[in-house]
Amino acid sequence: MPKRNPAIVCCLLVCLWVFLTPGAAASQTARELFFKAETCYKKLRHDHVKIKYRENWLRCIEAFDAAYRQEPDGPWAAAALYKGGEIYQELYRYSVKDSDIKEALDIFERVGKRFPKSSYKPKAEAKISEITRAEPKPAQSAPKAEAKNSEIARTEPKPAQSAPKAEAGKLAAEADACYENLQRNPVKMKYRQNWLRCIDAYEAAYKENPNSPQAAAALYKSGELYQELYRRSFRSSDKTEAADIFQRVIKQFPDSEYKILAERNLGGPPAATDAPAPAQKASPADDIAAVIESSKQTAAAGTDPGVPSGDGKATVTDLRFWSNPNYTRIVIDADSEATYTHRLLNEDPSIQKPQRLYIDLENSRLGKDTSKVIPINDNLLSNARAGQYTLDTVRVVVDIKSFKTYKIFSLKNPFRIVIDIWGEGRQTADVPEKQPLQTAVKNQKLPASALAKQLALGVRRIVIDPGHGGRDYGAPGYLQGVHEKYVVLDIAKKLAEKIKQELGCEVVMTRTEDRELTLEERTAIANTENADLFVSIHTNSARDRRAYGIETYFLNLATDDESIRVAALENATSTKNISDLQTILNDLMQNAKVNESSRLAAHVQEALYSHMKTTYSSIKNKGVKQAPFYVLLGAQMPSILIETSFISNSRECKRLTDPAYQDHLTDAIIKGIRTYIKETNPTAFSDPSGSRNAKG
């Protein structure tokens, strides 16, 4: 047998890896991009031919800009931004174009503002001082400079004065077309690089001729796109970029209509917020009522919900609630992340104050259209009130009639604080405090207390939750025009009808049409409806279109990267946020039905696999998994999330749109639920009155 050369084999394996995982080879870190830009600039300075042409300078500037934008809050961001300004300053010495020195000055100012603790701040300040102290002299003597200027501008049209203006107009039209195409394509709007491509197009139109009539519009629109991108990404760097660009518009185009629009996006003219009136200190007897009253005036100067304020403060945009006699969920919405604290205050009869729970959001402001008081008036709570407690603190107070316990946690993308309050009638399994979380296996005996409660209560009401809806399309299908939100709604409707007919249970659906629901609202519906089971229906998706199979999840700490990926997908957030969420799960889940949920998931998953493989080929059992799904957080009944099949896979996408396949899926889910009910209540389907169907 001939010997194989190890070097050749290794090379082939590397090539195969690069081919199969193109993203791994294509993606570059901010550090790698920075050194790539450094190499570009070094080569330019040592090439006496390339240095004469403007596009070569701009190529290096764009390379540093790419390094900065790759990680705007990272360790290489300040250096990359500063180097871009340095090259613009050097370019000015050759071009003597006012726009180049203005760009340099603007970048150095941004360095100081964005990175106040960086070593590049004093360097940027020195550069600003150097530029403002005196006009930099051209690098060559006058005759040579003129020759260089003509060469460095060689890429610009010369025949007519209007040529640069025409080119800027053309670039602006191309940028507009880019944005229009993006808006028409919901799939493209999910990917960051498509937004950055249109932002780059507007910036190119601005840089082509910063003094043209199109320049103010192009710069403003690039800020508008960053603002829109922030509403989807919730990355603080996007919000800051938008604010920076709007401030540049105000400074560079003081006579333009876009200055007014930029000021509006920043929350009004700077003069209006330079000296805010001091907030009145609330009296001890009424810790927030006076503040709420005064905030009616101060909130008028606040920003619109969802619009970055430009000063780094989060805006509280809404208060929402759901309740029944024994449970209330309140959600505080904000346009960006905020640090918060909470405290329970005892009843104080001397000042006629009930027991109160308050939440303080730091570095925050109350939105001008935010409800100041929401009447609840259930068995647990009177109302919830919000006010601008201090200049930079929003306080939300919940007036309590009676309660047993409460939980407070936050979710991201978008940021909101969830308050769950339970009364004495709350029905939960007895779980000792700080007991280690355990996953139940299918054949393990139920704890006596849990079994007793199941036997007493039975399963009478099931909430079915079709995932996504409205503006949230869910995962795109392999086939054009197929989206998760439509597929899961069809499956959920079929499942609901069969549960009524075959199990005799009452069914509540979180949505019966194409409408948007927040993830926390879905769980709140299940809790307020006193559901006995909660089943959320989804389709899976992966970048690798070969991925296929069926899996069922329950709420718990994720044990593998794949579960974190799926949770991030369904939560519409990042894998980092999922990791952050896991740190608070231990506390949240002390009273969650973890064991019962894992048992229900096991029965449903086993039924799905065994039932589907009898009719269809290539059915893959991906098993029962656990992960921190937002939609399951706070559910007070056994709850599962079913990933019915991969909508991103060619074969499974076709099947998911087939009514026959949907029927088989729902039959299998019912089979799993029936097995679970029989295990917890063996006499559930032997009612001689016929109130329940005796199938199975």
C-alpha cells in the first residue's frame, strides 16, 4: 500500500474545512481588520505612484473604518477610528480639499467623545488643536503641490464644475435604491451586512462632495439607517453611531432642513436640554404621586418611544399587564437596556399607604406618551404608577392588596422588565428553596406531592401557542414565500381542534390569526387562563440546509451549544444574551414545573418520532433538549416547545406545507399528551359518562 504524504493529507483536510465552512474563513476579527488596514497604509506611503491617486487613500480609510465597525465597543475601535482621521489629515496635505480636513476634524472629535478613557483621546485632542490653531501647510512647495493635487484628483471628473455634483447625485440615487430594495425584502432586513451596505452607499454619496446639496441628505439618511438598525439589533454601538451622525449633521449643515430633523431625532435642540429644571423632591407621605404630576410637564420634552435619545438615557416607553384573581404579570418596556433595583415597602397606616413594590430604572427618562397610571384592580393589586423620580431615574410603583410571592427579571431585544406576582391561590408543586434542579427521566416515578396535585386537578385546559406572527415572520423557509409564522399557525389550529375532539380538553390559543404577540405575553396568557399545559409550536432552522429532524424542549439551563443556538433563534436575541439569562434561571425556576415539563416533553418527542417514521422516510429523532426560552419563562404549568421540523431543509420545508404531514404531526403530539395524562391520572380516559373520548 503506497504511503501517503502527511503534508498533502493535512492540506486537503484544511481545504475541505474551508470549503464546508466558508464563514469561518471569511469572517475576520477587529484586530485582523486593523492590521490589514495598517498594511494598506504602509504600502501606500511607500508607493510613490499609488500615493498620487485619491481612491488609494480612501481604500485605506475604509479599511480602518471596517475594523472600527466590526466591534465599535471593542479594544481596537478607538485606534481604528483615530487612524482614519489621521489619514484624512494626511490626505488633505496633498489634496488641499476642505472636505478632507473637515472629515479629519470630525473623526478626532468623535474619538474624544466615544472613547473618553482611551489613550487616543489626548492624541485626538492634540490633533484638533493642531488643525484649529493653523491651516496645515501643503506637503510640497506650491508648484509641486499643484502637480500633486492634479494627480491625486485624477480619479475625479474634470470637464465641468457640475461633474462632482452629478456624481454625488448618482451615488445618492444608488443609496436610495439600495434602501428601497432592503425595505421590500423582509429576509434581507434580518441580516446586518445588508443594512451596512446601504449605510456605506449613503456615506459614499456624502464623501463624494461634502459641500453638495445632496451631502446633508446623504449624511442624515445614514444616521436614519443606523437608528432603524438599532431598533432591530439593539446594539448600543448602532444607537451611538446614529446619535453621532445626527450631531454631525447639526454641526456641518446649520442652515439645512436636515439640521431640524437631526435635532428632532436627538430629542430636540441641544439648548432645550442643557439646563433641565431640578426635579422636586417627593414628600415622604407620597413618594411618587407628586413626581408623576410633575412628570406630565417634564415628559413633554422627552423623546419618542424607540428613538435613541442621544444622551445615553433609556426611555421607558410603556407599561403593560395581564391578570387573573391569583396572578398578575406587569411588563415595563424601555428602548434600551437600563440598570434597575427593586424594593418591597411595608404597609404604613399612619400615612394611609398600602404595601408597595417599587422598581427604579437608573439613567432613564419617562417617554412623553407613556401611561403614568394603569388601573389593575384585581385581587392582588390596585394599580401600577410610573414617574420621573429624579432627573435620571424612573420609578414604577405597584400598589399591593395581597400577595404570596413575586419574581422580577429582565429580557433583551427589546429590553423589558417582567414582574410576576402570585396570590395565595397559586397552585405549584412544593419545591424546597435552593433545591438543585433535576431533569426527570421518562420512567422515573412522580414525587408524591406532584402526583397528588395532578390527580386532584387533572388536565382540563391546554394553551396552544403558534410561534411568531405579525411583523415577526419567524424563520424563512427553503421554498420562496414560506415562513414559519404561517406554517405553525396551520399546525396549531389543527392541533387545537383535535385536542377538543379526542382529549375532551378546553383549548385556548394565544393567536388564531396573523398578529404579533410578545414572548412574555404568551406565557402571561397561559398563566391568566389557569392552563394545565402549555405547548408552543415552532419550526427549526439552521444555516446548514442539510440539517433536519424533530426535537422537543422544556425550560432549563442549556447543556449544549446547539440548544443555546435554537433558544437564541426563537428568542430573537444573541447567544450571549442566552448565556447571560442562564445566570438568573436558578432563582426563576425554583417553582417552575421542570420535572413535569421534562416528562411531557419526553412523551411528546417519543410519540412524534415513532408515529412519523411509520409514514415518512428520513425522520430524525433529535431528542428532548433543555434551554432558556423566553416564551416558557414564568409558566406555572408543565410547558414545552416543539420544533416540528427544519423549515430551512428542502425536504422538510415541503413536508411542513403539506396538510397531510401537518395532520400526522398533530396526531403524534396528541398521542404524547394522552400518554402524559394517563401517567399522571390513570382514570382520565375511562369516564363512563363519555365526557372524554376513550381513544388510545
